[in-house]
Amino acid sequence: MDISAARWRKSSYSNPDGPQCVEVADLEAEVAVRDTQNRGLGHIDYPRTEWAALLAALRP
């Protein structure tokens, strides 16, 4: 998938009232993550399995 066509959403783990926000986009084989306030700096791609493991570790 072309990253320019990605549908970005604010992560539910972001602070809704503060500047510490990340956005995520589901790509074909990865999940892309970027800083909301510095979108121009690019993004980081994570394999879906690693992203799922990270989320599982963060959940209470």
C-alpha cells in the first residue's frame, strides 16, 4: 500500500488533551506509526505480530 493513501488514526494510547500523540495506520503487512506533531519526519513500520505483542504488553 502506498503510505500516502493510508488512513491514519490517533492511537487510543495517546493523551487526548496533550501534545504526546501518535497516529497509526494499518498497512497490508505492517502497522505504521508516526508522531502527530511531526508528521513530516516520516513514520516507522512494525510487523503486525510485533505491534500486537506491544499492545498486549501495554494492556492492564
